[in-house]
Amino acid sequence: MAIFACQPKQGRVLDKAHIGALRHWHREAAPRVKEAGFDIIYVYAGHGMTLAQQFMLPHLNTRSDEYGGSLENRVRLTRELLEDTRDAVGDTCAVAFRFGIDEMLGPDGMQAAEDGRAVVELLADLPDIWDVNVSDWANESATTRFQPQDRYQNDHLSYVKQVTDKPVVGVGRLTSPDVMQSMLRKGIVDLIGAARPSIAAPFIPRKIQEGCIDEIRECIGCNICAASDGSGIPIRCTQNPTIGEEWRRGWHPERIARRGQATQTLAVGSGPAGLECAMQLARRGYEVTLAEGAMDFSGRVLRESRLPGLAAWRRVADYWLNDLRQRANVRMFAESTLDADQVSELGIEHVFLATGAAWRADGVGRNSRRSPPLIELGADIRCNQTLGRIAPTA
Ligand code: SF4
């Protein structure tokens, strides 16, 4: 049922037979979800991408039958899907309802204080769990560049608990245990939802429970995970280099093997790769020397975090530096450029070079297998004819 807005789409009005088929498929899917081992089944009306939500929105739903017009009519399909799901699984699974309570379009869309609230009142105790967020996806999963505040959804969902007796779960790039606790204490939600925070730190509930707050890799809201998800490639995360491999072949990223016979290691370069390398070596019990040529540690992270709107990216380096600086078996040296002879003279058995990579400058890539011709524009610059790039002459 999901409709992604990447390409232009053609649509048609659903007749009653189509709606009946949709309900039938939904009802048939529910027991399969249960059989697959899930305890909670969602009816989804969020992110601006499901029929249940689109039926609710008057700017999309122009029907004149019992599914269009009044809000009661526009909510009818959602009500039916909730009831169908309940009928299909009885009380063996919880039926959750995700609802995009505010489209963030002002009077041009659904607003939490008006139609949004009316929907919650209409369906109040029908779902077992309310999962409320803002819509569409770009608003709900906003990047820190455009939405630096982690509690940005609270104003829109804070009344839901007053309208329903069922538990309410909320999201919003919640990475801080203090913020989570505050939302629970204030009665804004009963449960914290954490999708991106769990990508950056898959074991976040256990770390909070055990008080290992410093070990939480904090999501920086860069949405690289979503970009890889949308590209059909394995998920990636700026904070967590082992995302998606938590249980691969019996290997576990936080079960650290002890070191071998060697004791001394050297990591050259303190960008993301060098810092992660140094941290993992230290955790294994090696004596670690980290050498950085620049004045400050962190490499490209430092440079990128100084760009407008990207201050949160600094947290990537903060996580490693905070860890490394507390370890007695790590020595860190800035302004310490090493050439091959100097590395060799140190006599350290295991050396890791993490000095970075550079983009190709010859124009060869996916769409251009040969270096495109260059034209001279003057004494100091030349222009790549094909790509229109301007580069200093060598
Ligand atoms: S890539 Fe990682 S750090 Fe970036 S938004 Fe996704 S989970 Fe957060």
C-alpha cells in the first residue's frame, strides 16, 4: 500500500470492490505477521504514504460516498482496517496504530490541534497502542541540519494521552536518556520509540538500563541510513560502522576478542577510521599510539562539523575521543606527521594507516569512463568541457 513519491504516479479512484480487496488483503496479512513471530501488528496512517492516511486527508480524498466528505467518513477505512486486524488475530497480538497527526502544512493540511485531535477522539480506544508522529516522512525524520531540536514532535502529540486510555508511543530522534525520562515523567508518552537512535546504537535500551551512557553512539540525524535504505543497498550509519551486522555469523560487535601476543599498535590518522580503529584496539587490550598530523584530532569530521547547520556531526568524534581519553592504554599525539621511515623506526609490530582517501580528480566515474578533455581558460584555470568543472592547472 505504500506509495513513495520518487517518481510521478498515476492513480485511479478505488471502487467498493477495490476497497473490499484491500481490506481482504490486510486481514489475510495479519495472521501471517503473527505466524512470523511478531507481537504487534500495525495499521499505518503515517508518513503521507498509505491509503489509510490518504483517505483521511481532504486535499487527497475527494470522494462523495461514505468514505469521503465528513471526517467520520474519511476515517472509515482506518476504522475498518483496525477492526479487521483485530478480528484476524484476536487478542494474540496487539494492534498498533501509527498516525501522522500533523502534516506541518498549517491550514493547508491536517493539524494536530484540529482534525488530528478529532481523529484521536474518533478512534480513541480502538487500537491497543497509539504511535503518533508528524507527517510526512521528511518532517517526521528531519535531519539535524533543518531540525536541530530532538523534541520537535512533542508539541503536536502531547494531548493524545488525555484523549485515549491506551498507551502512547512517540518518536523524534530521541537519543538522550534524560530527554526520554523527562517525556515519560511529564506524561507526554508512555513508551519511547527509537528507530534512528537504535541504528546508531543498537543496544541502547540495555546501555540505558546498565547506566553505560557514555557507550551510546548518539544519532546525529544525518539520514545517511535513510539514503542507503532508499538506494536498495545495505544500510549504513555515520555513527555505527557495524550497523546491520549485529548477529552475523555468530559475530557480535560488542563482544571484543582479547589481543594476541603483540602488545603495541600504532594508528596513523585520526579521522573516523583511525579513531574507530584505535578504540577497538584499546578495547582488545593493546597499547595504542594514535598519531595525527593536524593540530586537532577527528579529521574530516572536524571539518564537516564546522559547516553551517552540521554542528551535531561533531558528536561522531566526541564519542570516540571521550572513550579514548579515558583509557590508560591509549596515547594520542597531534601535530605528529609520520613518514614511512619514522613509522618503521618506531618498531611497532602492528601499524594501521588511516590517512584517508581523496576523490578522483580526473572526471572518470560511473557515467564517464575516460577522463574528459580539458580546455584552458587562462593562466591559472582550465575547464572540464563535459562536466563544466573548473580546476586549477597543475
Ligand atoms: S546514519 Fe546513523 S547517525 Fe545518521 S541519522 Fe541514521 S542512525 Fe542517525
